[in-house]
Amino acid sequence: MSDGVNRQILLMEKPTGKLGPEHFKMSKAGIPDARDGEALLRVRYISLDAANRAWMHGATYRAAVEPNTVMAGGGIAEVISSKAPGLAPGDIVFGDTGWQDYAAVPAKHLSKMPKVEPMTHLLSVYGIAGLTAYFGLLDVGKPKAGETVVVSAAAGSVGSIVGQIAKIKGCHVVGIAGGKDKCNWLTSELGFDAAVDYKDGAVFKALRTAAPKGIDVYFDNVGGDILEACLAQMNNRGRVACCGAISQYDGAPSATGPRGVPGLIVIKRLVMQGFIVTDFMGQRDEALSDLQSWVASGKLKVQEDVINGLENTPKALIGLLAGENRGKRMVKV
Amino acid sequence: MSDGVNRQILLMEKPTGKLGPEHFKMSKAGIPDARDGEALLRVRYISLDAANRAWMHGATYRAAVEPNTVMAGGGIAEVISSKAPGLAPGDIVFGDTGWQDYAAVPAKHLSKMPKVEPMTHLLSVYGIAGLTAYFGLLDVGKPKAGETVVVSAAAGSVGSIVGQIAKIKGCHVVGIAGGKDKCNWLTSELGFDAAVDYKDGAVFKALRTAAPKGIDVYFDNVGGDILEACLAQMNNRGRVACCGAISQYDGAPSATGPRGVPGLIVIKRLVMQGFIVTDFMGQRDEALSDLQSWVASGKLKVQEDVINGLENTPKALIGLLAGENRGKRMVKV
């Protein structure tokens, strides 16, 4: 951020247990030059996502992050200089900038973004979070009006949008979240029909009360015990949209999977389907147009959790994994 | 089978552990009369299916079987007398006749069958087994030519047909079965490209060798450890057709599910889908026409395992659960 210096946060080692501040180190380098085909970027906002932690386990849909390199992460950035056709100074782009002030990135790995106010919406409702919610719910979960939709990590960036879209589509919507405050917020502010506090124990029973007609669509962000409880309450021909497994990311991977797989899948003719938002990018414009009109009409509320300062990025991720955030968490660099 | 006597095999209690002969009892009753809307049937062949055992655990897609009643089971039967329109003496029907010589069954629960030689094919390739293989593979698994298809319980009634249809569709086909003899039979007689003997240990490694390009479609009849091994080797966008969970039926239900659920489903964008053959009955004629032409041309070999005598039905089911059979097991009453 200061003259000629590029602050960078390195991942020092891959954690085998819980992620902590000791796994990161702030370092300083020179500002890189853009090579042919690249743009030099000034990073503005860094996206924090549970997936950041999953990347540390090994290759997923992307290569693993490696020790002693700049921690990977998506961000919104401004083009400072460009040696790539189609990108000019002042342009706003999204890409894997990593956790640093500046990055030189090949233009083919960047998406040019529209100028939106506030810019943070490019990381929340009009970014990966909003599109993940949109496509995962509508194209994978396929809810019909009157059906019951349950979403876990419901107060998070994706879950909070999933539940609101399901309400727009006329569903009975139940959110699962940690803590009374988040649960109250879901029902009083975001219009969820009911909320289940998983920290209160007895998730199975609470879910039975909140979803008395059973579950038609379960949007799963967490895996583990909560997935197990939902599977047992799915209706025939129910759909499970497998978006993530937060419960499994931070620490050693679970030694077992959910009971009822595959027995309940067979008996109830369930579909469990994994998806990644980038698979749906061909339909992005249509999705953005829907999201924009819902935001404009006030049907979709956007919740953001912006933390100041690059130096706070490790803490911001560790807190996200502990469920601190409400809505989309990001760091203003 | 003799004058005026209807031999019946009763399920005496629901087994909590392994199913044994002590759970059954042969009993005798009079031959029932057909009431209005019913047909009186002489049972000819009783179908043995792993699902028979699952019914003892509780309600599935049908009500649980209850202690001290005639054991439920599908069968091919001849109409002796009828008080139902559309059914006449001599007609051949399929329905839940139960394990007995005679049954009076409401016509609405019976399917009239064509006269086929041998009649046993109505329980194997043209029955539930053949149709389950057909729809589960083609409509749920959706294999493309050149893809790798793996099927478990591959020497069984469904699996042996799944693998052959996958070959007809141009796939690389791997069967998982118990024992060297069955494995040799799959490759030398049925044309499978490779077979993995799960009794030989090291299923994961053997599967890696047999399916070097990874698995695109896994047709799962067994659940448990074998499902886990296959999930780990699925390719991106792979499909798991969940047909059954034989490994879980005979004994206490497993306390855990397969590792990798939902993590691998997310990362690889897998679809796991349960199905029941009756969901597809609207497309039955088309399926039967395909199956008949494949049998006629010799592309599809039909393997049947016919055991004589109603009194041997409990033993036949117990043996089936232990993996004794090759192809479709049934009892000639």
C-alpha cells in the first residue's frame, strides 16, 4: 500500500489440525511488473471463503495451495497498468489475486467486472456467493413453490441468499445456523420461516418442528452430522445440493460419512449432486439480471461483513471458519 | 401343491442379526377363494431378492413384513380362477404372491405377463432384474461410449445384466464380485473387460488397475466399503446409480456411512441418485423391446439359478444374501 512495497501474506505450512495465525506470515516484496498478457492489479477487496481452508488439504477443483507462497484467494482489484488487450487502467476485475496489495495476473485468468456501487457487491450478491446460491438452489435443488427448503450455514454469504431466493420462489424456508442471534436475524430480517440453532443441540428434533412436512430440498454447506440429520428427514424424490462441507475443512478429515448413505438415497430416490459455480457461467447474465432486480425491489437483502486491513486477513479467515461472520466476509485492503 | 392344501412359509420373527432358517416356519392352510376383484393364483416361480431382507428392517418403498405372516415376495403365477375383469384362467401374472402355493390377490396388484419361453425369463431379464439394470444404467447412470462403468454384485441378477448392457453401449466395463470363479465367469462368459474379487482384499488397488482411467458410472448394489472405494476413484461429473445396499441388509445397520460424502461429491461434481424400477414403468415397453432384441441376437446372455421346492425358499434367500448365486435366483414351487 505504501511506495514501492507489496505486502504479502504467506501460508507458512499446511495445518494438520485447526488453522491458526501461526500458519501465516506477513512479508514484503517489490511491486511486480506486468509481463506480456498480464495486468498489474491493485487489490481492493479480498474474499474470505470456507473453500480457502479446503485448498490447504490438497488439490480440489484447483491445485492445492503450497507452503511458503502467497496465500491464494479471490479478490476485486483495479487495473494499474496492462500489457493485455481488453484491459486498461481503471478497469475493475475479479480473479485469484492472492492475499497481497499488488498482483501481476494473466488477463485470461481475470474477469472484467461492471462498475457497481457499492463495489463490495461484486464479491457478495453479484459475485461467487450470489451466483453459487442462485445456481445451486435453482439448477441443482430445483425447488417448487410450496416445497420445504432447508439450508445450512444459513447466516453465511451463500446461505443467506439461498434462503431469500427460496422465499421469492414461494417455498417454506428453514435455516440452520449457530447461535440465537443469527437465528433471530434469519427469521426477523431475512424472512426465513424458521431457524434451527445447531449449537443448541437436538438438531434432529428442532428440524422436525421447523420442517413438519419433511424436506424437499436441502442446500448443504456443511456436511457431517447436519447432513445426516437432514438426509433422515428428506421426502421422497428430494434433492440435496452439495455445495460444501465446512464442518470437515478445519482439522483432520472425518473418519466416517453420514449414516443412511446409500440406504436412504435408494429408498427415497434422492438425488445428491455436487456442483461448482463455474460450471454455470454460461447462464451468468440471466442470473445477474434476476439478482439485480431482486436487490432493487428490496426482496433480496445483502449482508456484508467487511474487515479493514490486509494484515487482518488470516484472522478474518480463522473467524469465518469458526462461524463469526454474518453474510459475506471480505477484507478491504 | 396337493389336494386342497396351501403350503405357506411364515416369517416367525424379524431377525436382529443374520437371517437364519430359524426365522421361518412351514405351515399349511386351505386354498383361499377369490373374492370380488381378486384372482386365485397358483404360484409357479418365486423371485429371491436382496430387497426381501431389507423389508424385514421396516417400511421401505413398501410396508415392512410382519412376524407370523406369510413371507412377502414377488412371483410368477398362473390364474386358476378369477373374479376380476381382464384376468382369466390360464393367464400368467406377476405380483406379490408371497411364499406359498396359492394366493388370492386383488387384480389391481397384478401385472398380466406375455407368454414367454422359458417362463423364468419373466423373473430375470424381462422382470424386475432386467428392467432395474436397464433403467438404472441408462436413465440414471447415463453412460456414454468410451466411458468406464463399474458395477458391484456383478454376478448377481441385476449386475450381470448391467455389465452386458454397458458393453453393448461401448463402455469399458468392470465388475466387482466375490470369488475367483465368479470373476472369471464375468470376463470369459459375459464379456466384461475386467473383474475385481472383493474377497481377495485390496479392492481399492485392484479397482485402480481394472479402471485405469477412473470411473464415470458406478452402479451400486452394495453400499459400504465398496461404495467408498468407488467414490474415491470417480471422475469429475461421474454418476452413481444407487440401486441397493446389500452389504447393509443382513445384520444390524452400519453405524457410519462412506467417507468422502459429501466432500468428494462437491469437488468432483458427482451425482448420486437413488431409483426404484417402478418409477420407470411408463417406459417399460421400450425397455422390453431392447432387451428382447439383445437376447435374440446373443448380445445379452441370461443366467438363471433355479432352485426346486417351496420348502427350500428360506435357504435360497439366506444363500443369496451370502452371495451364493450366479444370475437370477428363483424357486420353482
